[in-house]
Amino acid sequence: MKKNTFHLISLGCAKNLVDSNVLAQLLEAEGLNYAESPQQAEFVLVNTCGFIHDARQESQDTIREMAGLKNPRQKLIVTGCLAERWRENLLKSHPGIDGLIGTRRVADIVPLIKKLKSDGRASTYLDYPALQYAPGASYTTIQGGSSYLKIADGCHRSCAFCAIPGIKGNLVCRPAEDILRDACFLQEAGVNEINLIAQDVTAYGADRGEQDGLYQLLQKLLPEIPEVPWLRLLYTYPGMISDNLIDLMASSEQLLPYLDIPLQHASPEVLKSMRRPSDIDWVRRTITTMRQRIPHLVVRTTLIVGFPTETEEHFNELYDFVEEMKFDHMGVFTYSPEEGTFAESLGDPINQQEKEARREKLMELQSRLALEKKQSLIGTTLDVLVEGVDPHQEVIIGRTYRDAPEIDGLVVANGHTEVGDLTSVTIEGVGPYDLFGTQE
């Protein structure tokens, strides 16, 4: 172990990965150096996820593992969503934790480190009513030729099943000038893709009373990063996709024709009980309009089955909707009650076996629909952002604009180039999720 070193383990979503990068920046600014392994570090940080059961379990297991590995001179610090949500419980169940901070002020890591250096005692910090961004920090992370840029955090929605507002607090958007600064930094770093991320990117500026704030931000942003060919939006909210945004996506060569719109369900009755937008006709009209205006549009959605109010008839309604809409990508989750949410009071009347059966039925449908849609890509040539290379087998692995990092499919092609490059691939075969071809 070396003094003034840290090792950081980041769990959960891309937004957490960005926060982990901010934590690293703050620690390096204080003179700490990154250690490649936890055994080498004076401070071991675990940035946790607390959103769903499996993520919470992974976080708990990682904390337990790191607590078991550390020696008396090392300090274990837990941050992130699980720390925000269950601070006292974590300290009781994991006595190896030396320090703990939540999600709403990552800059607390600096005084925490100083306190641990001076007296070595476990420390927690008070709750904050709203998220506070670390001044001057870059809310980005780079992975090969791709990157994430956080434009907002928190959420002002009140979805019945979601614990995010309780964890992150209300929506707080970053100033446009800070986002432009970060985007220019990513351009200078040579990335070929920027993924703008937030709980809801279409809510950008709503905390300041701005109308169509995302469109206004993109109007400023796109001219500043002409050397970045791909800009992707993750994630959009039903009813919040403006005509201006559709027009911009239709006309811009940089703003990818990729719509990630988590709908959660298609039955108006279930959506109302979920406290979600229930105008399914708006969804039909908007996606139809966008497909007409943007011929190469790719649409992804996520759905929940087994919500307490979902009947078999409601599920059949959802099934028919999926068959009608023919989404390019779709994820399906089985409902599980989250502590502190409105839906917790509804109970959990649908057994897990039935939930899994409904999920499997939807995913079998989606697999067939996705394969049918991908057939039209055979013989076309698409740009691929390379994420992996096997020089011995002369195989490259990457993504087209059709696929968001970590959640969608891949392209496997015969060829040779470098990780991070954009290269052309002719598609020769397709599966439900992945594409296969040869580099041009």
C-alpha cells in the first residue's frame, strides 16, 4: 500500500460512471494518485448503485469484499445511490466502512478524506435538499472512441415505481456553458461519439423555467463540436419531444437518428396507476411522424411487466402494442416494489413466475420483430465505431449509430483498424441483436 493513493470501483449506470470520474478528478486535485488495485491504495472507494434489487446486491457484495481485503492502514469509503438511500443501515451492516457520502454533493469526498487522514474515524455527511455540482469538474467519461456527458441529474417526475427522486433529489440542470466546455474537451480528446445523459434529457432547463431547453442547448452545442460526428440523446420522456427537436434530428448530420423513449407500458389504465403519461395515441403519432421525417430512425424503449395493477388483458394490450410499433430495441423488466415509492403501497400481487412468463413472451416477440427489421440492412454499408480488435483473427467489434453503448447490439466484422476509429462495414448477416459483415 502506498500513501496518498486511491482505487475506485464504479457500479451501476453511465451516470454513476461520470460521477466516479468527478470523484477521481477531485481526489487527484488534492494530490492523490490512482492505484491500479485496491490492495495498493490507501483509500478504496466503492461508488454504489441502489436502483434495483440486483444492483443493490452487487453493491453490498462489493462492499463486503473490499472490507474483507483491506488492512488496518487502509480506509474504505462508500459513495453513490446506495449510500444516499441507506446510510445508517450500511454502516451497521458493514463495520468495515470508514467513510460514507451520498449522491447530492460529490465534493464532500475532499473534506471526508482530510478527516480520515486526521483522525481515522468513520464519517458521514448531512443530507442536501438538492444536488450540487462540483465547480470546475468535468462531468464526462471516455471509453475508447465514445464518451458520456452529463447535462442534468435528479428528477422532477413522480413515477409510482421509481426511487430516483428520493435518491437524487429534484431535477438540477447544469449551466449550458459548463456543458459546452465539457463537449469541447471531449472533442479535443478525439472522441467520435458523445452521449448526452440525464434521467430525462428532454427536461433540460425545466428547473430554470426554460421552454424547449434541450433544443436550445443543442443549437448552441452542435456548432461548437464540428469534429464529433455522433451525438446521441439518452433518455427522452413521452410527451416532451418537441417539433423543434424532431426538425433538428431530421436535418443534423451529427445528432443521431436514435430515439430512446422509455414508455414502461401501453395500457392507459396501467400507465395512470404508474403515474406515467398515458396518451398512447401521442406515442403512435410522434413515432410515426418521426419515422416519416427521419427515414433511418432507430427507436428503443423499456417496459415493465407485472406492475400491481396489470391484468392479463392489460398485458395483452401491451403485447399488441409492441407488435404494432416494431421497436428496433426493447428492454423488459419485471416489477419489484421499491421501498419508499408510491407503488409499494399497492403490494405485489402478481407472482414472480407469471412476471417472468410475461417478460419472456414479450422478448420472444421482440426478437422476431428485431430480426425482421434487420434483414433490410443486409448489403448496406454502415459506419462502425470500433470498440474491440483481434489483430490475429483480423476481427473488429463495434457499434453503428443504431446501437447505444452497453445496452444495444454489436457489429462483428472481418477487418483491421484501431479501437476508437470509425470505419465502414458492409453488412452481410444479421441476428436479432447483432450484425455481421466485412470492413470496406
